[in-house]
Amino acid sequence: MRVGAARIDTTPPVGVKLGGFAARYKPSEGIHDSLFARAIYLEDDETSLLLISADIVEIPNEAARQARKALSAELGIKEGAILVAATHTHSGPAPNPDITSDVESDLNDAYSAEFPSFLVKAGEKAKESSVRAFARWGTGHAEITYNRRVEGGPTDPQVVALSFEDEAGEVFASLVNYACHGVVLGASNYMISGDWMGQATRTMEKSLGGNHISVYMNAAAGDLNPLTCKGYGCFGTFDDAQRFGIVVANAALEGLKSSDASKTPAIGLASSSITLRQVIPSLESAEKLHGEQLKALENAKKEGKDSETIRELEAATHYTGKNLKLVRTAKFGESEQVLLHAIRIGDVAFATMPGEPVVKLGLELKRRSPFNPTGLISYANGYSGYIPVKEDYERGGYESTPTWWNRLAEGTGEQLLEEDLRLLGKLRQR
């Protein structure tokens, strides 16, 4: 087996609009920590595989397609063997098409146009650096989340980790998979940051030394917030992000300590393109959402709330107004094509979903997978919005309410789960 790893700085200029929170009302004001695209390339006699993760809230479908197409042409790897995913930091740039409120900035268009090239450079550099390598894998335990939809609801404390060492014994790359939203830093943060995930990768890289490159890939975090949040509101500090990142990294390192290196791990890949059904957001729902936000803004003004709160509510009201306008005027498709992967490296496996799956999907994948451990890589190969399960649609709420950008039909989560399990089954039979 040959493995290579690379890291490309993707930090945007100060002044870029940050993605992920509708309540932000101004562009970024500084850089707390740099953003990166990190890649791991693997090959054996039969299979080539490229995994890329970027510090960004999501990778739009077209950007993911552009990057995979360019990498396939440059490296001679099939497009279906290239996986690109977002860490889901809410303190990175908002890519186009933007799904939050409209904050004035002239920088996001240029960044979005350049972004696919970052993924390409990371992938190219990873393959160029490949050497004969051995792998080890393990699991750890970290509890930094709660279920924001259901009080006392399920979480997933498992950390799935892989590491790669060269023939001289240097551990030069790792992959960490864990489920938690990238929102320790809330809507009031205007500093560019990789949030707790950036700290986790830095901790891995510092702990394993040398030129180590650690790739973080988020899991089924659609309804999991870090413990510094309350409900859907997030109020954490950079110290909190550092603390949580260290907790997850240490859990990964502990898991890897208990594993022996494998000189000949099997590498397997199965992929498929499937059609997901989408719904058309209702005008009634959009009007209700905007009306509720207008009322919240009106009440805050009557109560004499501080100017920062008023400006955040005004931004959120702009977002709901934008949704109402688009629901009235936009032409929506009724389906979309998405790419799914199942990957095997030794006894550990991963499967992907193209958006924000709720934690029950990740837990069910692990329970039914023919591999132990199995991780779910989310925000992968594009972005399709939230991926709830049937009972979430019955309960209602933010993740299951259709908007112009969040339109997957009821049953899609179960459809994706079954297809991932089918692909994992194919890998086990080989």
C-alpha cells in the first residue's frame, strides 16, 4: 500500500462573509486560525482512493463536481474514487450559492470561484508525496455534544481514527471521524476559524510530530451541538473550541495506541450515483417562518434589547424574507443526483452522505454495518441540506422544515442509509 498526505492553506481574506448563521450582519473582521484543505491518497495493486476535507461550512454540488472532474483528469483516478467533504465550520467563508442572509462583501464570489482549485492542489500534492506505508486504526470515546432536537436524545461519542506510518516508522498522516456541529463559535463570532475541528487537527499534528497531516471528517452531526450551546443558540469561546478539539484528538490518539500496524490492509471502494426526491417549499410555511421572525424582531425592539441583539434579529429577518421571496419566485427541481461512497481500509470502513444526517442515521449505520468500526462521513461530495429520519418530519422543527435550500423529501434519510449499507455489503463480499 502507498499513502500520501497534503495540506493546502485555504484561508480567505479578511472581509469575506462567514457561512452558517443567518444572524450574522457583517463580514469577517480578522483571522483567529488558518483554514486548510487536507488530503490523503491511498493505492494498492487494485484500488486508488483520494479523500479530501476542507475547512468550510459546506462544499456546493458544482464545486464538488468541478474538483472531482479536474482531479480525475490530472491524476488518472476515476471520479467515483474521489471523495471531497467539508468539516462544517461555521466560522469559514460562505460559498456560493449562499444559503444564509445577504451580507455585503465583494470577496465571496472570487473565493468561491477559486475554491475548487484548492481541493485539486491538495489532491495532487497528496498523490505526489505517496510512499509505502502501513496503517493502524482504532476507536476512542469523547462526549462533547448533546442532541439539540430532543432533550436527552441520542448522541454518538465514538471517535473513529486511522493513522499511517512509513517504513522508517514515522506516523505522517491520520484521519479522524466524529459527529459534532462546528458551532462552538456562534453567530456573534466574526473571526475566521476552523472552530473545534481545526483545533483537533492541530492537536493531532502536534502530538504525532514531524510533518504529520491530520484529516478531520465530520459524521452524523445534523442534530448534535457542542455542549457550550444551549438549544440552537451557541455562545462558546475560542478557549472552548480549543478544549473540545483537544478532547476529541486525545480520544483518537488513545484509540490508535491500542491498535497494531497492519502491513497489508485491504483497500476497498464502492460508489454509486442515486436520485434523491426533493419537495417544493410551501408558501404558507415560508410566510409563517417570516412572520414569526418579524414578530421576534418587533418584540425585541419594544423590550429595548441591546443594539447587537437587534442587528442579529434584523439579519435573521432578512434571511426569512429571502426565503419567502425565493419560495414565491424560484423554479425548483423535484430531484437531484448524488454520489455515495463506501470505503474500506483494513477492518475499518466509512460510508458517505451529502449533507447533514441526524445522529440516528449514523448510529444505525454502525449497528448494521458488516465492518466494525464504521464511520459515517457527512457533508460529502456536495450539499443537499439536512437529512432527517421519518420521525423528525412528524415532529417538525428546523431540520425538517423545507426552505429554498433544505428540500429533501421524507424518506430520503432511510434511502441513503440503505444504499450505504448495500455498498458496504459489496465491500465485505470482495
